[in-house]
Amino acid sequence: MRFKFIYLLFLVCILNTSNAQSPASKQVTKFTIAAPQLDTLKTIWVYLPKNYKNSEKRYPVVYMHDAQNLFDTKSSYVGEWQVDEYLDTLTENESIIIGIEHGNEKRIEELTPYKHEKYGGGKGDTYLTFIKNTLKPHIDTTYKTKTGANNTTLFGSSLGGLISFYGTIKYPDTFGKAGVFSPAFWINPEIFNLVESTEIPESSKFYFLAGTDEGETMIPKLEEMITLLKSKGVKENQIESKIIEGGKHNEKLWGENFNTAYQYLTTNN
């Protein structure tokens, strides 16, 4: 195991010298970091605000999953979110965006907190531990960040929505806010029990989004979760929910609604 980890660190050095710049935008770069918790390497995409180099201020950080689909059409599955294009238009309320590439065939493993009888998975806590204990400390020492939970957001769609919500519930001292698009609550219904047994801080903040054409269970499960949160004492000003008529389970839905969710989650830090 030790030899393998040293080899991963060696690969990081090589990859970081040859793969520093992304073709997506001059504001977006990439680096590779060893993820010892997952026994792998992770490619990380970094978006910095346009005035970052000339500014002395520190910025909130949004950690997003499935980085391949956020910034670049060429690397995306079926279209990108155009996160960088939107953020380039901002002159205030700016953030650093950290995109974490999914693990391809290990995506279900990494983004599900509980194991599913048919689809497997269940290494979500390990993935989040990588973010908490390895990636976030690296980001906070490398960039001008606001490090507190109220300035740290998890954001994703589908399985990424699931793990973002789970991370904010399970680790509120690290992740204070969650962008939860089309969450795959169906694959891990145990998450309802977690919420039921957890005290949720008044500082936590959630933005939910789903489309009406995402299957029969998407909207009912989302509404069930929101009802549960409110029964736990989560206040109206901690939750925003948007249902898109005709919205489908795809990058188009998520990309077109990123701006509204971003503004809600990052305003008044």
C-alpha cells in the first residue's frame, strides 16, 4: 500500500506539470492530486474569478462533482453546464469553483453513501473524507479562500445531488450549504433515516431543483425530503425549491438553472 501511494504521488508530479491548463477557459485550470482515501488520483478543475489575481480579498468555495460536465463541452457526457461562462459575467458575489472529476466506473461507489443491493456503491463517506481531509486543506492553503462552513458549498446533480445533500447533513461543520439538483434519493432511501435522526443547524442552507419529466418518483421523493426537513425545524429561509415543468434529467436542465441556485447559495455570506 505504501509503495502504491508513493507511486501515486510520483504520477501527480508528472501530471501536474503536463496538464495544468484546461481548454475550457483562461479562468479554468486543472491539477491532479493523490486521493489516499480512495486509493486513486483525482483530477481537479479550478475556476478563479476574473479579478482574482488583482484582488486581496478571500472567496467562498463551491465544491462541485462531475467536473467533466461543468466547464467544457469536449469533456462532457452530453453537454456542459457553462459554469465558467456564467461566472465570467459576475462583478460581485464571486466564488472559487472546485470541480472534482468523477471516477468513471467508480462514480456510483463514490457518490452514494449507502450500498445498494443491485447497483453497489456505498463509499460516499470515503469520498467526502477525501474532500474534507485532503482536497479542502490543499485548496485553502493554495488559494485565497474563506474557509468556514458558511462559505463552503457542495453542489451536484443526480448522484452528485445526493452526495451534496448527504455531506451537508453529515458534516455541517465543514459544508454549510448544498446545491441539490435532481437528487437520486431513490438509490439510498436510508438518507431519510439519517435526516430524521440528525439535528440540522440553523446555518445550513439548501437549494433543491428537479424537473417534472425525471421519472415518477423524483418530485414525490423531493417533496418528502423537504417536508421532513421542515418537520426537523429547518426554517423557510434555509430552503429554496424549484420544480421545472417539462424538465428532464440532463445537463441542459442543470446548466440552465445553475445561476439561480448559485446566487441563492452564495449571497450574504
